[in-house]
Amino acid sequence: MALNFFDQFMSPTYLGIPLIALALSLPWVLFPTPSSRWLNNRLLTLQGWFINRFTQQMLLPLNLGGHKWAVLLTSMMIFLVTLKMLGLLPYTFTPTTQLSLNMGFAVPLWLATVVIGLRNQPTVALGHLLPEGTPVVLIPFLIIVETFSLLIRPLALGVRLTANLTAGHLLIQLIATAAFVLLPMMPTVAILTATVLFLLTLLEVAVAMIQAYVFVLLLTLYLQENT
Amino acid sequence: MGGHDAGSQHQFTGFAKYFNAYTITGRRNCVLATYATIATLVLYFKLKPKKKAVTAS
């Protein structure tokens, strides 16, 4: 049977039951529920500190109207980071390599920011489609370009996440396979390849966290434009 | 992002008062006019009756 490097991205099923539902609910069981005690343990304290710090950072560019999104944005960030980190473990499935999942996150959230902008401040929302000071000759062209860039945002959000993770996982598998195959033939080259693999894994851990942050940050910026 | 232009330093008259690239209402009106033009063109070409081909007898 020929090795297919894309098999790792197939949504797993068992007896017809899609296991992606299990993969998506796994982050929920990994995080402890905050207790009602006055002094929590170290893990809860660390979790609470991280959530507070991240929420504070996320809400910096937003006015009061955008603060309603705090729970959604923070939980989205923690969910995405956890899914990606779990996906970097060997033999695990990463749900965020599925374009359908990422588009399912990106499209409704982007659309919500656009609808909020059109509902609460339609003049400003429409006025944003024409940069200030545009020469008269370029006005229609720039409006079309800005409209297109607005409509392409959810696609960019979803595809950015999918492509980064898919490419990273594919690279890891390719280099790991190369190291494994080279081990009996050229051990020195195999050790160098393994070193590259180690560095790449560190890079993928960073990319996983950064991509989740970028996703949430861009949503924050889109929200800032529309509130 | 830069603050919205209140338009106080621009004294537009006539057509430019409503359609310009400096005030927020001017920009909004330009956007709406562009969308209306595109919609009109699309509707025109969609609803235009197609010429029947004349066959030689």
C-alpha cells in the first residue's frame, strides 16, 4: 500500500461515527472549571491569569460596544490554541486542518461584524469602502476593490488557518519520513534531518499559537472598524 | 485607524458637497452611487430583450 501523505487530514470515522466531534470536545475536558474557593490551586490561578491578561490585551483597541465580544474572542482563542497543540502530538487528528471547520468559524463571525457595522453606524461602515482623499478618477475603481477585499476577508481567515496548519503537518511528516528512511543508510544525514525536524516542530508550535492569535486579532480589528 | 473627517475644514459646494472623498457622508454617497450604477448596468443587460436571429428562407 503506497503511503499517502494526505491521509492524516482525512476526517476520521469509526463505524460511521465521525470522530471529529470527539476531537472538538477534547479541549473542553482538559481545562479545569474555576472553583468558588478564595484561593485556587496553581493551575487554576495560571489559567485565570492567562485568560484575564489575554482578554485585556484583546479588548485594548475596542470601545465599550465591542467588549460584549470578550467571552467569544477569548474562548475562540483558547479553543484554537488547544486544538492545534493537541494536533501536534503524534497520531492525532487536527480539526483545524479542515477548511469546512475554519470557514464555519470565519464566515459567521466576519458577517456578524459587518452586520453590526451596517446596523449601528451605516454611514461610517459604507464610508470605509472609500479611502479618504482618493482622487476622483479612481473613486469607482477603489470602491470595487475595497468591496472585494471586504468580501474576501472570511475566505482569507479560513484559508490562512487551514493552509498554515496543513503545510506544517505535511512538512513534519515529510521530514520525519526522510529521517526514518535515511537512518539505516546514512546515519549522519539522518541525525541532521532529525535536528531539522526538532527545529521544525518548535516552529510549528509557535505557528500554531500565532495563527490562533492572528485569527482572533483580525476579528477584533474588523469589529473595531464596525463599532 | 485615523479619525473620521467631520468635514469642517472642507467647504464643498454644489455636487461636491454630496459626492466627495473627504467627508464621511460624501464617501458614503460615492459608494452608494457606485453600487447603484453597477446594479443598473446588471439589470439593464439582464432585462435587455435578445435579438432573434433572422433565418434566410
